[in-house]
Amino acid sequence: MSYDNHTPDSRFRSLIDRFGFPHLLSATLILVAATILLGIAAKATGSGLACEANWPQCDAGPYNLLPGSLPSFYEWFHRFVAMFAGFAIIGSALAAWRLPDVDRRIAGLVVLGMVLTPIQVALGRETVQQYTMNILSLHFWTAVLIFTLFLVATVLVWAPRLTGTHVTGALALGIVALPAHVVLSPVVGSEISTYSPTMQMAQYGVTLTLLGAAIVATMVGRRRFTGRALAPLLAAPPLVIGVLFFGRQAVNPALEVPYLVAAAALFVTFVAGLALTRGESASSGTADALSR
């Protein structure tokens, strides 16, 4: 029996070959990031309160298919994207567990992200039904943990294609993004205008960018660089967490100074990392040229 090369099965196989597990993991990471940012927008606008402690319904039937107001639309859209993110997390975990060529470290990270997802969903429900600061904070940090797990897994899966140039680019991105984070923070942003939902969402978008830049620089840098260049690369991720923690609390004037100190330390770390990695790259290039 002969088979047509253009059967649905062959086209589907070709699609899988072209867009494989690394692409699925990257798409999942994007969906997780989008869910976090939409959650920030929902919190900043008080949209969860528009549902009057109803979950998963809101004010327009199952899953709030026809939102009754703009605030309830924000909450609905957050839940809508979160649902697809959840499906993507489960799909990524199953693929990582079943595919024989996936690194077990990657599989462990993704499966842990899947295990945390039902907990995150339950916390999301509690933010609507109780809306206490402790639950909101736990909901946020669990989301950041899931994002970090998928970020590390994504860097690992793409690691063979990442070079010292990507480290330099990540550090340069951090240097550009950090001043934007400070400008958008309550420390400066509230002086310019009200700390609006748009500013909050933009600041957390920059926060995820900083976290991504630090993790890429550290993970790839450990494989590509040695010596003094490693010290600032290893220091960057914990400093980003410090900036995130204090920046989130900087609406309290007592925590403005720790936030600015952490931001300044991170900026110096990014600059030092960029200078040292570029210097080491230049030295390696010179040594290679002389050895020829």
C-alpha cells in the first residue's frame, strides 16, 4: 500500500518536526508571563472585586463570557489567558516527561511548574473570594516561581545555540531596562503622576525582562566565561529578586532606600559583567588569532 506524502498525518508530523519541544516551552513561557502581567493589571484596577467573590464565574455567566463592565473584562481576560497558560504548562510537562531526548533537568523543572499550577489556581480563586494582602502576595510569588522554572528550562533547552554574544546582549538589556524600572516604580513614578495600573503593568513587564536578562547572562555565562567575569554574572539573579521584592513594597516610604540600593547594586553588577565578559571575549579572540 502506498501513502500520499501530503496526507494529514505527514503534514502534522512535519509541523511537529519544525515546531518542536523548545518552541512549545518558549510559547508556554510567554503565556505564563502574559498571565502574570494581566494579573497585575487586574489587581491594580481592582477587577477581581468586580466579580463579587464569584469564581470561576463573574457577572455574566460561566467564565464571564459576556463581561458586564470594563473591570470584569480585565478579570475575565486574565482568567482566559491563564486557562491557556495552564493547558500549555500541562502539555509541556507531559511532552518533557515522555520525550526520550529531553534533558531530565528540564523535565524536572517543567513537571514542578505543573505541580505548582493547581496551587496557583487555588490561590487565584482565593484572591477573588478573600482578597487579603497575604494571599495576593503568595499568589504573585508563586507565579514568579513558575515563571522562573520555565525560564530556566527554556534557557537550558536552547543552551547549545546560545553564545557569549547572547550574554553581552542580556547584560546590555539589563542596563537599559533597570533605569526604566526605577522611573516606573512608586519611588519616582508617583512623583510624576499617580501610580496608575498602566505604570504598574509596565514596571512588572520590565521586572520580568530583568529577571530574564539576569538568568540568561548567568546560565550561558557559566558555560562561556571563566575567572572574574563569573562573579557579577552569578550575583545578578539574587539582586534582581531583591529589586523585585523591594520595588513591590516601595509604596512604603521606609522601603524606598533599600529598593534604590538594590537597583544601584544591580546596575553596577550589569555594567561590571558587560565590561568583564567583553574583555574576556576580546582576550580570547586575540589568543586565537596568535595561535594560528
